[in-house]
Amino acid sequence: MEKYVINGGSHLNGCVKIQTAKNSVLPILAATVLTDGKVTVCDVPKITDVRNMVKILGCLGCRAVYEKNDLIIDASTADCCEIPSVLARELRSSVFLLGSVVSRFHRAKIAYPGGCDIGLRPIDIHLAGLKRLGVKITEASGYISCECDKLIGNEIMLDCPSVGATENIMLAAVKADGVTVIKNAAREPEIEDLQKFLNFIGANVSGAGSGTVVIKGVNELKGGRFRPVCDRIEAGTFLIAAAMCGGEIELDGVNAELLSSLLHKLRENGCKIRVKDDKIYLKSEKRLYSVKNIETQPYPGFPTDLQAQMTTLCSVCKGHTIITENLFETRFKYVPELKKMGADITVIGRNAFVRGVENLKGAELVAHDLRGGAALVLASLAAEGKSEVLDISYIDRGYSDFEYKLRAIGGDIVRIAV
Ligand code: UD1
């Protein structure tokens, strides 16, 4: 067990290199099972979700080796279609393997996926989509078993635009007979990135980024070298950190277009923001103003994965904000922790009513999930005095070198074994 010890009050100044997106790398790693060619995924982030996905690939019989920051996957040796619960429970994205494993072996058995506890997180839409492709599904003793003679393309209407279900069905359909059309598909940039990767290795997918994705089945996929898109959530977290602490930071290797909803809000808060090529500059000079409302929505709306960080920022702005979480039911678990620091926030159902206070005070805090945990780190960096953030293994699921990157721009943060 490890914790962060943070002395708040420093401004953040300097440059941060943005990692490749966790939510892009994970489905791409799942997709490697579809090919016998060697795939090199460049600059994979050093996060536990990736490490666990690599363990699962190993358990399926794939070979994975790191070459510096690149990860080379050779799935030609894959010979197993079962993912034990001890691994599946480590990360939500284990569910993506249903699509790719059933495509490869026409069989798959996987324990119910784990991941951060931010709500019910059902997988009914994933399973309904697979059934439409001809997969027979049985559920027993915490396991989902899939079987089919072959996968057959079909039209699939999603009940809601689920990111994971869109990706899972894409993976299952890539080598199916005929054409699959996913309607009401999610439009997140990471889905477009998955399409880019799949086409790069020989698939025929179009429409990702819109509400309709069309997958024409192909017989074979090859290997190749691919660099996933930038992590817009990591980028957003650093922007909000600088907005809260004050200072001037530059993000390098980022696509500002993917962060439009956040940049719009931060400008309303009073931050000065400039975009040039793959860089975003943010300057925050004085106490910021509240924005009236923030509502999480599917892309291109405000991302649920930045809700906790943004609520934390609002907790020290001048004025009131109402934050509405539309995607996940229990994504305000960090609020009681912020209250220990003096934040004035009331949660009623899906809404958090925030009254900005002058400043937060250091406290002992517990992380309950990945993004909520990162928000507590931001609060501690901006607070007066010393804070400790416990259970930081949640944060390690999604942020690579988090404390190194924060220290490099002036944050006083160290990791300590408990
Ligand atoms: C992905 C992201 C996660 C992000 C979320 C929303 C990855 C690895 N994770 O999660 O970081 O917070 O998108 O942008 O990419 N739903 C159902 N049934 C299903 C599937 C989903 O009811 O079968 C509901 C969920 O409960 C939720 C909503 O749909 O309310 C959106 O979830 P979804 O888009 O599937 O999120 P994930 O793919 O789990």
C-alpha cells in the first residue's frame, strides 16, 4: 500500500508531455487477439490497467514484450479462450476481450469484469450486440460463456451509446461474414482511434466518430506499428490542476479539439488558454469565477471522467455551480473527502451543489476510484498545508508517472509506502 503526501500552495509552471490514451490503448490491446501478425503499440502508458490487460493477454497464450515504452504483442501463439475471475475483476476493459476472443476461437468464457465502482456498470448492451451477431450466451456462477459456429454481420441498434459496447461489437464484427451496422454508436475519439488501428491492420471499418459505424467483415488481419491518440482525460486533469493552483503550463502532444468542452468551461472560469499545433497553454493568475452549470454527457459533451476534477476546481471558485452527473450513479464518492478540507458541496441524487470557498485546508483523504482520486490530489496541491491521499492504487490505474509529472511543474508531492 502506498500513499501520497502533498504540501499544498505551490503554483504549477512548466511543460507536461501527455501520455497515450488509456481508453484507446486498452481496446487496441484487446484487438491484437484478432491477428497472428506482430503488433507494436507505441508509447503505452505505465499504468496498472495496461499491466493487467497484458497479464490477461499472457493468460490467453499471447506473447508480450516491452521495448522501451513500446509494447509488442504476438498473438500467433494464443490458444486459450478463458479469462479467470482473478484477472477479469482487475479491470473493466477485460470485457472487450469477449468480442475479440469469440471472433478468434468462436468461443469465450470470461468472469464478470471489475473496474472502478462508479455505478452499476451493466454489460447488457455488449451482450445484446454479440447475440445479434449469432453468439449464444449463457451466464452462470459469475462467468459469461459465448459460443457460435460463425459470426454473421447484422444491424445492431444500441439502447444507449455505450463506449465499451460499441468497441466490443466492432471487435467481434471485424472478421464476421458480411456487414455489421452499429446504430446509436458512441462517438468518443477513442472509438475513432480503434477504427484507425483496425483499418491499419487490414479491417474495413467506417463511420466511427459518428452515430453509425459500418464494419465489413474481412478474412485476415496483419500486424503493424501504431501510436494511439493522446489521453484527453490526463490532459484535462493537468489543465484543471494548473487552473486551481495558479501558474502557467504547456501541454505537449495533445489534440485540443478533443478537449473543446473543457476548454470552453475553463475560459468561462477566467483561465487564459492558447492552442498551437499539438500544444495547449493555460495561464491562471487569480481566483477563478464559477461556471453556472456543468453536465456530463457522451462525447462531444463534458466528459464524466473529468467531472470530479472540475467539481474540485469549482469548490474554490467565486460563486455557485451545479454539477450534474448523467452517466454513472455513484461518481460523487470523493465529495465527503473534499468536505474534510472545508469544501461546501451538497449532493442530491445526480446533482452536486457547489458553493465556492476561499480555500481548502490540508487533510487525510481516501481515494475511492481513479478520477475521484486524481481530484483529491488536485485539491491537496491547491490547499493550505499538508494532505495525505490514501489508496492511490486507484490513481495508478490511469495516470502514468503522475507524481513525477506534477513535481516537474512545481507540485510538492511524494509517494510513500504505508
Ligand atoms: C468508458 C470509459 C470510461 C468512461 C465511460 C463514459 C473505457 C475503458 N472506459 O467506459 O472511462 O467514463 O466510457 O465515457 O473506455 N451501460 C449500460 N449497459 C451496458 C453498457 C453501458 O447500461 O451494457 C450504461 C452505463 O451504465 C453508463 C452508460 O451506459 O451509464 C455509459 O457507459 P459506457 O459508455 O459503456 O462506459 P464504459 O465503456 O464502461
